[in-house]
Amino acid sequence: MNEKAIRILIADSEGSTGDSICVFLKGDVGYEVVGRAADSGECLSMALIKHPDIAIIHSGLKPMSAIEVCEQLSQQSPSTSVIMVLAVGFEENLFHRMMSAGVADFLISPLQRDQTLREIHTVVEKRAARRQSAEGAPRPEEKQKVIAIVGCRGGGGRTTVAVNLSCALAAAAGEGASAGRVALVDTNMPASDVAIFLDVEPRRTLADVLPQGMTVDRDVLESLLEGHSSGVMLLAAAGIGPHEWSYLPRNALISILAQLRSRFPFTVVDLADTVAETSRAVLDFCDDLVLVVGVDLPRLQAARLFLLRLLESNFPNEKVHVVLNDTGPESKNIETAQAEAILEFEVTARLPYDGHLVPAAINLGQPFVLSHPDKPVSRAVRELATKLGEGRLRASSRGRLFKSLGLNRTA
């Protein structure tokens, strides 16, 4: 028996779901089916005896309803995470009932192999992240940080910086700690661009739950987070297609950020609109503000006006970090010192132009700090992550990051 295998209990009164899952897992030593239950009683008994990592329960389980079984499992076997298998066209209110019952995630039948395995791993990673958070709460010097990424005009690279900075911060957390170390929040309700940059298809977004009047509590929030291989957990605002919301309600967004801050060492917010009241609430809530500025005169002038208004409103000067982004080959004509003179503000970092790598990374959904870590633009983002993470990353994590950058920590 492989002690590191994910131990799975399947509960299905009809048997077809269990048959499909067993076919998916056949021959893969990374999984072990520890039992198959034909009814709710067998499911509860096997869970208490076998202590599986995952219980996959079909919504048609009998005689006790699957929801009732999940409620009992959450109380009697809290170490077991539950995935429920639903039929197509399930009732919308069932989603919140599942979350209240402690269901970690769900699948829609008929099951697909790749999606099933992906969801199993996502649930295992989320559980590991919660355990790590409970066992190793950040020390006072590792205060959790909310970082808002803003831009004054479109095309300046705000989302590119938000995505790659999040991946760099997750990598800096070190092996074994990266999963669930960074939350990335997309506030752009019209379209969730961040998901495209990560090649992630969120199954559920904030736009799906807010119109239903749901409170975004811990359980609902957990169900909305989509894991990425980098260790970043994405909270998407909206998917593709029409929805009822064009903005995130202020109270809902602040509640979400407060919950994320309590769980994640780093929460990065891609702030699409710097004018709305909701955005102002995020700026008041954040620990650091990263202003991404494309290096041309119109964008520099727009950024200067934004900084003037921001500082006139008594926003702490030390929270602001200006990042120049060379969006074209002509950007090199403006030196950093010239940009600082226009902005009347010190520049924290400058990202060099790479007309091949950056567009390809966006189109492929592969953050360049991961796919090409040695490129100059990747090194610049990782150096920015080091500056923003100083004092929050564990010493060993900082050492790994400095080593990967080829920097001397005593320099």
C-alpha cells in the first residue's frame, strides 16, 4: 500500500458513479479506493473506520439524504473532505446547503476523468492549506498583507503584474508551503481577465453568488477559490457571459478581504477601477498599493494626477510603490530619473520590455515568472516580490528567493 496515496471512499446507491471513478483511478498508485458504500449507513460506518482523505458521495444516496450524510461526516469525521456528485440541472439553492453541510466541492455527472482527478487534488490541497494555517499561524512579524495593484489607464500591464507578482510571492513561500499561500482577487466584474492569464476556468464566481443574496461566509468563499499549480488561489469576480452585477458591493468586498487576510499571508487584489467607492474601500484596507505605470508621457501624466489626489486624501506615502512597465521598445527613451521627475515620486521597480515573452505568456495562460524565470522581466518581478514580502516571508523562504535571484543577502 502506498502511504502517500490519496485514500478515497465512494458512496453511490446506484453504482455507476463508483464504477466510473474506479476506472479513472485504475493502475494509478497515487490513489487508493478504501471502500465503496451502497447506502448512507455503510458510508458513515466506513468513514469512521477507514478515515479516508476524500469521500465522494452521489447526491442520490439512500436512505438518508446525501446532505444529511455530509453533515454527520463533518461532525464525526472532520479529517475527511467530501466531494458531492450532482446530476445536471441541480437546484441553485442546493449549493449553499452543501456548503453549510461541509461539502468541500462538487462534480457534475456524467463524470470526466481529468476533471474528477483535478477536483480531488484541489480538495486535498485546500485541506492541507487549512491545516497548515491552523498549525502554523503567522508570527507577529509575519503579519498578513493585502496588496492592491492599480493602473491609471488601460494597457499599462496592471493584470500582468498582479498575476506574475502573485506567482512570485507563492514561489517565495518555499516548497511544501506554497499551496494556498497567496490569494489573488479579481475585482473586474465585466470580465474576469485574471482567469485567462492563469488559464483557469472558474466554475463559480462572485457574480454567481451575489445575485442570490448569499452571504460570502468562510464556506462559500472556500468554494469560490480556484487553485493554480503555482500555489496561487484565484477568486474570480465574473465568468464569461452576462450577469446581474457590474460592480462588487463595498461591504461584500471588504468582508471577503478580511477573511482572506485572516487565512493567507498575501492577498493580491487586481483593482480594475480606481474611481469607484468600492475601489476606494480597497485602497483604505490594503497594506501596500502598487501603481503600475506604462512608460509614455500620457500614462505618466495620468499617474502623476492619481498620485496627487491619493496623497492629498492623506493616503500613507510609505504604502505606495510605483512600478514602471516598459510596454514598448520606445519606452527606453524615457529614463527612470525622468519618469520620477514627471511623477514627483520615487520609482520602486521597472519592468523591462519583452515583446515576445509577455504577449505569449498572456495568450497561453502561463505566467512568465514560472515559464521563463531567468528572463530580465521575470527577475524584475521577483525582485519586486522580495521588496513587498520583506518582513512577511519566513527567513528560509527569503533565503531561497535571494538564492534564486543570484543575490547576496548581506549585500
